[in-house]
Amino acid sequence: MMKFNAIRILTTARIVAAILVAMAAGCNPAPLEQPPAATEVHRWTLTKVGQLDSAAALLAAAVEIADSNITVSEAAAAQAKVHRAFKVARLIYKEIEFLAEYYQPSTAKEINGPPLDKVKSDDANRTVIPPFGFQAIEEMLFPQIDSARRTEALTEIQVMRAIFTRLRNGFATTTFTDQYIFDAMRLQTARLITLGVSGYDSPAALHSLPEAAASLHALRDAVSLYKTTAAKETTIQIEDLEGRIENAIVFLNQPHTTNESSNKSSNEPHAAFNQFDRLTFITKFVNPVSERLSAVREALKIAPVVSIYQPLSGTAKTLFDGGAFSTVPYSPAYAPRPNPAQAELGRLLFFDPVLSEKNNRACASCHQPQRGFTDGLAHALTASHDRTKLRNTPTLINAGFQQSSSYDQSTTFLEDRVMKVLQSSDEMHTSLTEVAAKLRRSDDYAARFQKTFGVMNAGMNAAAKGEQITEENVKVALAMYVRSLQSFNSPFDQYMRGDTAKLSASERHGFNLFMGKAKCGTCHFMPLFNGTVPPVFTDSEAEVIGVPAGPDTANAEIDSDVGKYALHQIALEKFMFKTPSVRNIALTAPYMHNGVYKTLDEVMDFYNRGGGWGIGIDLPNQTLPAEKLNLSQSEIKDVIAFMHALTDTTGLTAKPTALPRFNDSKLHARKIGGVY
């Protein structure tokens, strides 16, 4: 990825600060008593952290030598030594990644976070924090050592070693439990298939496949420690799980080709990465490992980690299980849990133009079900029809599975978005107060709100029934309906659940490209295929990709919409937008926040050229990798075929047959779904 040109201050103060934090972390009281197997996992983890620090020391020594007064031939050998040392350190980290990410997520992010400058969101000054850790160092060492940044690389390695000390101290004072260890392993299988084999955290070294093998080795070693205290029948299950993990490792290490019409394969890093058959790896190897892991946990009588605040269910055996994801963590505290009755009331409101000032425009006017809840226009029409809005109408399908409900991330919850749309003079041109007052004029709506949000009583009068038509209940019902628009039954989903007839050869190859060479999956994360980051799915990313004002392929100009920059005027966030979902993308043309591209072929061409940089836009803060993807036309066709296989609107498109009654004849005659 390209890095924003912020001024970078690298001093010994950073190292000292990191060491002080590490020392402080070591002052906590000793951990409580741990179960036998968890104790062994704990001991193994501390040993691995020590090995990790030693590997980092060897990496620093190799970097020192690589820039000494040596010959050209010696320089090549020195660079190879640096690359080997870096990869060894990464492999060791990948062994403990599942525990670092689970028990110390903030520290893990410092060790292996994206190599991009970040804005400190909880800082009123919106301080820009430069990247550090493995991925930042990787950019300095691969594909060749950047001699101008050697000192910087050495400093970063020192900082990272101080973080390793903090990691070790944190582990030393942490009580490991069987429950959390198994949950960490479960999440690691999800991390492995979504981030690991996609190249998300090894974009330059292209070491993702060996690192995935190291991660699986660690899971096998950890689960094997439970055999000593397990019953005979459970031991057999553990040994079966060990065998399945070993099979997955063997598959990772063998030559591959993802194109079923080709018999070419290669063990060269770049070629091996591009040709790796991710679809087979996931469906035939990792999903069964994840399922058996759950079975072993149950056999050991270890309870799953379950919380309403988990987007991914603690009982889901794989990422592709029905009901694996919940919208509750993306909802405000006052919003109730998913409620079909409230969602149905919200559906009536969604299709009812009474929500607009002139009683002619409904939510469904712009978010049309037959178009994947978009409108088919580059820019949405304003309520007055005299001009268009700044942005394209986004789909609402799976809108409940993200931390922001707007392109520029200016609104967090869907309830907030409802209020903003109602108040916008370009959209509904009204307010929640006015809408609630209007709805109270309908005895039908009053009864429905009372039944849904309150307690019905035969003796209630209309006024009493109308008490439940509050501003909060109106937006809760609408948001509840939008959250019910869930799409997880596409041909792709059915394939991942075992129906292997659902995807064609082209679609299968397209998935492997999407998750590999084309790099789509490093931003549009499986299985939501939006910017919500797996495997915990609590953060939703935004990117700067360089969307042009027009469909030019050379000397293009950036679109004038500054996106997230408008919120805080931070240069890093200029032209930054939320990463949307590509599910149902076949229905939602035109594409990008400004609708600049009419077809998916145009979209793929944009990415294939390297985004904005590739079409002539000078964009220092572009977060999308600027390198060309070098996809052939056949490969582009296959990626598009795969994206079409993400189409599913089953049970989502039916309009109400009637709207609640009003005594006012004009209101009663309003059109279902409104006009546009």
C-alpha cells in the first residue's frame, strides 16, 4: 500500500516509551490458577515470544550487515539473508497470532497492523499516527532493501522488540482458560481464510501461504495438549482434528493452479500466491477443521464464548453457517434485539410516502427492491427533481452489518441515518417530529404501533394507542426493517455450505482471483464482502482509491467530493469513503460513490490500472495499492462472474399489498412505494 507523506519522527524516545510501557505491563499480579492444558498452552506461548524476540534481533543484525561496505555479490547474499530473517520472525509470530489477537488485540495491531498512517479517532486534535510493526518494516525491506530507509528499519525493529517485551509481560500476567483458547482457535480459522491467504498482511513479501501453514501448525500443537486429560473417545476426535489440520498444511505446501483449464504451477512466491486454490482450501480443508474444532470443544465440555455484542456468533462452526452474524453489535443501546413484528412495521413505513413532506416520496422511491435497493442512477434525484444529489444511492441489503451507515462515515447507526434522511431538504424534507405527528392521525398506524411497541387493550381509545408513535419508535422500526434485509443465500453461500453444483468453473476461478491476485478480498472482506474487518467484525474501513470525476483512463481528474475529509478537514482523509459491500453488485449499477462507472468491466479496469494513480491522478494519500494488477481480460471476466454469484434477494423484494388507513382521503390514496 502507498503511505501518506506525513512527517515521521523516529527517535530513541519512541523506543524508551515502548520499553516503559512494557515494564509497566510486567507489574501486574501473577495469574490465577489455570487448567492443565491451558497451563501448557501458556508456557508454550511464553517460549514462542522469547523465540520471536530472538528472531527480531537476528533480523536487526542482518539489516546492519546488508548496508555495510560490501561487494555487489555480497549485497545480494546479504539481502537474501535479511529476507530470510524477516520471514522467520513472521512465521514465529504467526504461531502465536491467535493468542496475541485474542488476549492482547491492541498490542497485536501494533505488531502486525496495516502499513498506513492512521488518525487517532479519540483525540480531539485528530493526531496522525505513523505505522509501525512487521508490515511497516516489510515495506522497507521488500522486494529490495530500501537503503535510504535502513536506519528507519533498524529503529522500527527496536521499537517492535520493545512491543514484544510488552507482549510477553502481558501474557505472563494473563490467566489462560480453555474456553478462551478454543475461541481464539475458532477465530484464527476465520482469520486464516479471510485475511491470511488473501495476502492482506504480506503484500510485498508474498509469504502468506507459509505463514498460513505456521498458523495451522500452532493450532495443531495447541489442540494436541488437550489429549493428556481427555477421555478415550475425545482423544480420537482430537487426533482426527490433528489429521485434518495436517492435511490442510500439506495442501498449502503443494504446487497449485486455480485455473482449471491450465496445468501450469509454480513454487515461485508470486506465482504460487496467484495460483493457490483458495476455494478448495477453504471448503475441503479449513471449514472441516473449524467444524471439528467445535466438536472437540463440545466433547471436552468447554462452553462457547457467547455474547450479544459479538457480530460473529460464538457457536458458529464456520463463517458460512446460517445465522452466523448478528446486527445487534451495530445497533444503538436503545434499539431492541431483532424483532420480526417491528421489522414488519418498519417495512410499511419504508414503502409509505407519508414519511415525506409532500406525501409522495417513500424510502422505497430511491431504494428500489428490484434494483438491489438502489435507484439505477449515477446520482440520486432530489425531492424537488430540479437537480441531483452529490452521491449515488447505496444498497440497503446487509446495511446492518457495518459500523457506519453513510459513504463518509458521518453517521454511525441506521437510526441516525433515518433521522438525517427525513430532515434533508433534498430527500424527505421533514422531521421525525412531523412524521410521528402525521402517523398519529391514523388509527390504523396507532393500533399497529401499540401492538408492536406496547400492550394492546380492548378498552384503549385512539389517543392512548397513539402514544407508542414516538420519534424513537419510528426510527427504530425503520432501522429494524433495514437490518432485516439480509442476504446470505447466494449461489456462493450455498456452495460454501456444501452444494458444489452452485458455482461454475468461471465463478470458482473468479473467487480465487478475487481473494488472491486481484486483491479484492483485502478490502471487501469475506463473507460480508464489505469493509468490516474479520474475524471479529467490529471495525469498518474506509479507503482512498482515487475515484475520477469521469470515466477517463488517462489524465483523469479526481471527483470533487472530498468524502470523509469534510468532517474534520484532515488531509489524510481527503477523498476517503467507506468500503461498500459487493454482494448483489450485479443489481446495483452504476458504481462508485458518484456512479462514474456504468459497468463492472469499467470498475475492474479502474482497479486493474492501480486506481486513481493508474489513470493519472496524483493522490499522495491513496490507500489502494498503486501497482497494476495485470489481470487478463479472461481473468476480469471470471472475477465479474464470481461477483454475480453473490446475488441473492430471496424474500426481500415484495412490496406491501396495502398501507395503513388514514381518514384523510388524500393521504389514504397515497401510492405504495411513492414516486421518484
